[in-house]
Amino acid sequence: MEKIFNNTEVAFILKNNKELKRAHFLFKMISNRALVKIGSSLANFAIKTHLPVQGLIRATVFDHFCGGISENDCLKVVDRMYSKGVSSVLDYSVEGKETEEQFDAALNMTLKTIAFAKDRHQAIPFAVFKPTGFGRFFLFEKKGEKLPFTKSEQQEWDRILERFEIACKDAFDKDVYLLIDAEHSWMQDAADEVVLEMMRKYNKEKAIIFNTVQMYRWDRLEFLKKLHETAKNEGFHVGLKVVRGAYMEIERSRALEGSYTSPICVDKAATDINFDAAVTYMLENLDTMALFAGTHNESSSYMLMELMTKHNIRHNDTRMWFGQLYGMSDNISYNLADHDYNVAKYLPFGPVNEVMPYLIRRAEENTSVAGQTNRELSLIETEIKRRKNA
Ligand SMILES: Cc1cc2nc3c(=O)[nH]c(=O)nc-3n(C[C@H](O)[C@H](O)[C@H](O)COP(=O)(O)OP(=O)(O)OC[C@H]3O[C@@H](n4cnc5c(N)ncnc54)[C@H](O)[C@@H]3O)c2cc1C
């Protein structure tokens, strides 16, 4: 297969020289583990004590990884990306909320992004939300462990179910695909059950509701196949975002502390095998499944492209999407779009101080996946050189 991801001219077509240099500076900083640690603590401290650092954060990490502070802000970026065939998923990245008002606000934001998606169908084909955006983490955990709720907890849980129902019905009515993110394993069982109910209800004709499976979990391939069996028996379509998983360290340390078997694959190679097996299975069953492959991994992406050719699946078949995060792996996103594949990038937005946990996770992820940061740096350097010589 032709190595299309090395084409840096296509990868950075939307970045002017100044933006390219900023990206280089940013990834250089992120590649320094100590700097990321100090920077994260300083940013948290400055925000908590209301020091005027928002301008600095916006000009550096925020604008690189986020579309803006509001959904309206993002539209400029959405249109710009879509001019090169790359779609967006507007991702309200405010996390860790605990009150009913905040959960209602998250639902309203999800409904707003579904409406945006309806208006700009191809440019914003998906909406997304996190289960714990709609209700307390603790309740998902308790439900998953089958522990009895108190009366008021039951009422709270009913409101969570109602929020799921309102969002999913709205996506169905407006014909907008809806992704539901996956989180920590000890709250995920309850979320999976609710999403299964939503798929049963709204995926009868095609996949509209997409759950997420994290393939760093060794039990997810079996989970996926079982879900597919259920869907075939009952007559609905399975929509799944397949990712490797973002919470590995905390999953491992919690398992160690609680003396239970870690849900995470033994090593990276095992996760890679698991991920590739899941996306292969889904691609081979597209008559009843739809796949959103959320990954920055080049070899998994090449493998999927090869499989699509092998099975005669059109590049822009609506049941097969590639996804990356805004500010990362543009070489994959823009080169895929340049070859007519369906690609959507998560475009996070929200007030600067509220998005900080998301930004810190991105910085830490790029630090811990050293190979990924080095790849970003070397691609940017290649493009800077290419422009100089052009
Ligand atoms: C569009 C999109 C949506 C996403 N949505 C979610 C979501 O809903 N929930 C979520 O949890 N994450 C989500 N992620 C993040 C994702 O799970 C990964 O953390 C991230 O994409 C890195 O994995 P990769 O496949 O891109 O790249 P790679 O660099 O190939 O893989 C890195 C990943 O491999 C796994 N890994 C690394 N080392 C080991 C090891 N020693 N043993 C076992 N496994 C290891 C980890 O999962 C790590 O994140 C999303 C990512 C994208 C692009």
C-alpha cells in the first residue's frame, strides 16, 4: 500500500508558516516530560487563583487543540477543515461536573450540537457526549455493581435515563449520528446497558447511535461479538467507535490497589492485536454494523484501508469512518480525506479554564506516547524544509 501519510504538503495544507512553527514549538515542549508536569501544575494553580493566564493558554495549547470557547466559535474551523474534506465532531470538553444543573446544561449542549450537525450535515456528521456528562459517576458505578439505589438515587438515575433518551431520540429524528464516549471500566457496564437500549430503539434501519469500545481491555472483543449476535437476533444495527483507550494508568493502578485482575491487555502489542481484530471483524460485517475507527495509529489505519480495498468497500461508504483528534495526526486525517475516505476530527470546545483537564490529558498522552510526538515533530520539520526549498 502506498504510504500516503508521509505527504506533508497535504497534511499541513491549512497551516501557514507561523502556525506550523507554533505547532513545532508546542510539540517540542510536550516532548519534555518534566516541562509538561511543571506546566500542568502551574496552569492549574494560575487558573484556580485567577491569575491572568488565559490569553497565554489560548495562544499556545488551547488554540492548537481546541476549536474555541463556544460552539459558534468552532464553525470557522469546521468550515476550514471541511474545505479539504475533513469533517468535525463538536466535543463539549467540560468534564467532572456533579450537579443536576450541569447535567442539564450538558444535555442542552449536546442538543445544540445535534442541531448544528443537522444544518451542516457533511461538515459535522456526528454529535458526541460522555455518559458522566449526563449524571454522577458514582451512580453509574453503583448501577454497574448491581447495588440497590436509595429512593433519591433512583430518581437521579431515572433523570440520567431521560437525558440519554432525549439526546438519542433527537439524533434519530434529525438523522445525525451520535457517538457516546467510553470512560473508566468500573462505570462502563451501566453505560453499556443504557446505550444497548438506545441502539435497540433507534438503530433498526441503520446505525445512528454509536457506543465506544476500548480495545486495551482484553474482554472487549468478546463483548463486541456478543453485542453483534444480540443485534442480529433482535434485528438492529450495531454502531461502534473503536479506540485503544485513554485511561490505562489509572485502570492498572486501581486494579493493583484493589487486588483484582487488571482489565487492560498485558502489553501494547496485545492491545494492537485486539484493536486490529475488532475493526477487522466490524469491517467484515458492515451489513449490520457501522464503524468509527478513532485512532492515530498509522499501521491500523493502513490495515483498514487495505481491508476496504479487499472487500470492495467504497472509500466514502457511510458505514466506515476514520477519526482523529483536532491538533493531532493531521498527516492521517488530511491524507485520508485527500483520497476520499470519510474522516472526522473531534473538535473540543469550552471555556479555557474548564477545558484544562482535557488539555492536560492531551499533553500527558503526547508525552507518554513518545513515538507519536516524535512523529509529529519530524513531519512538521519535513514540511518546513519542503516549503523552504519549494
Ligand atoms: C476520535 C477519537 C475518539 C476517542 N474517544 C475515546 C473514548 O471515547 N474513550 C477513550 O477511552 N479514549 C478515546 N480516545 C483515545 C484513545 O483511546 C487513545 O487513547 C488514543 O487515540 C491513542 O491510541 P491510538 O490508537 O491513537 O495510538 P497508539 O499510539 O498506537 O496507541 C496508544 C494506546 O495504546 C494503548 N497502550 C499503550 N501502552 C500500552 C501497554 N503497555 N499495554 C496495553 N496497552 C497500551 C493505550 O490505550 C494507549 O492510549 C479517542 C481517540 C480518538 C482519536
